[in-house]
Amino acid sequence: MTIIPIYDTQGEKVDQLEIDDDLEFIDGRVSKGKNSYYKGVGVNYTRQSMPSIPNDEYKILSKSDVFYVGYIVAKKCFHGKFGIFQEKYSHFYPDFIGACSIKEGLIVLNSITFPLSSTEVVDYVEFDTVNKQSYYELLYKCDRKKYLNEGDPSKLRELIDYTVKNDWNFLWDKGTIRDISANGLVTDVADMFKSDDIIHKVGSVYSVLYSLGRFNKTKYLEFIKHIGLNHIDDRSFVFNTIKLLELNGIDIEPLLKYPDTNRTYRHIVLNYILNGKNCAYCACDMFAPYGEIVKKQYIESFLRTLT
């Protein structure tokens, strides 16, 4: 038996979860039991995000690199504690810190319908019906071994090919590679969605390549070499994406409508990638109005780089 404390906004314990398993905290919101993993059963509190400079209850850690996230902060009364905290981790999502909200719901359907899911949902428990907070008991076919550490390029190619050909997509601005296992399975399928729109196909493949290059440049170059492509500069993330689509039989002619490389790059980014589904939407489109606001901000920011 493992007891997970639940804290209110003042850092006082007000409730607890009782999990009939011996849990060991792994990372994120995930702990491991004897046979299963559990998502949403607490975290070692370190930080959260807020859209503007907070009051003195919080310590400002940094300004987020992601413009719509705002500030990375730490609440003083949560310092050094483990559990679930009745405050949002991100201001634009309803998840309490350490728990799961309704936005994670697609994990159940997608784990069944997406063949390359590493995740199998064993159980779902809504422990807070008022605030709709829950946790999931999961099994992972990959034992959560990450592509970033020991990935096989041929398996990543198989995953990309499958998603493109079968209309599965990742959110374009997500750190997607962190949710891909060493053997090319997806460990977090809650953020996947179905669409045959080329806009989403472009954004999906781009999210894999860009996040791989950002988090492990060596593994990215290994993958690019494996598929017979090159990396010259940041524009290569986009053009290598288009080449992968072409290799999968996608008509890329509308994307390459200009003879000039820079103009073509701007066309693809502005009209395809930025117009795709960003993380603020969520895969389920539950937060679509906020996603539209973030899309507009992305476009405005990109246009400023052109002036």
C-alpha cells in the first residue's frame, strides 16, 4: 500500500490517495509499481507555470522559452513536498500538479486504436469528482526506454511512415521525441489525433524531427543519415520533413510552389506548420479557442522575423 498526500493551495494536506501497490516515483507524473505504472499519482514538486509575474507566494525561476507559457515559478509552501497539489501545473490546462485531468482522456481510446502505442490502460480512477482529477494504471510495452537514449533509427522511420500513411498526427509544437520509445512505440498517445489534412502531416513529422534535433543533436544526425538526408541549418528541419512526406507518397507540390528556397520555407512554415494544431488546442480540441489565440501569436511572431 502506498499513500499519496493531496495538498491544498496553502500546502496543507487535505486528503490522500491509497494505492494498493508499492510505488516508486519515476519522472513527470509517473510512478512504477510491482507490475504496472501509474500516471497522475503525484510528483516531487519543483515548479509550475503562470502567465504573468506572480505574487510573493512564488519564486520566479525563469521566463519560459515557450512564449504562451509565461513564467516558470515555484510556490514556496509546496517546496520539498511530494504528492498532488490542488493548483494547476499550467494556467491553460485543468490538470492539478501531479494529477491528470479530462484532457488525458484520449489515452484510453488511442492506446487501443493506435497499433504502435506502447501504452495499455489497465485502470482509470477519478479520485476528485468535483475538480475532475484522475490517475491511470498503465502497462508499457517498451518499459519506458526512450529513443533519445538508445533509439533505433529504423524503428523511428517505421513509426513516422506508419503515422503518415495512416493519418495519425502529433501536435506540431510538442517535444514529441520524448514520447517515443527506443523501439519506435509511442508512450504518450493522449496527444495524438487522426486527420488526413496535409497541414497536420507536415506539423506531425516536423515535431518529431525538430524535437529530436533539439534534445539530442547526435541522435538526430544519426537518423537523418539513416534516411539519406542532410542537415544544413534550421530550415533543414522543414525540408527534411517534406522529403519524408514525399517518400511516403504524399503530394508535396503545393508546398514547393516557389523556386526560391527562402520563399518556399516561409510558405511552408506560415501556411502549413503554424496553421496546424499546437499544444494549446490539445489533441481533443477541448481548448480550441485558446489554441486559436496561440496560433495567431505564433504567426505574428514569425512575421516579425521577416521584417
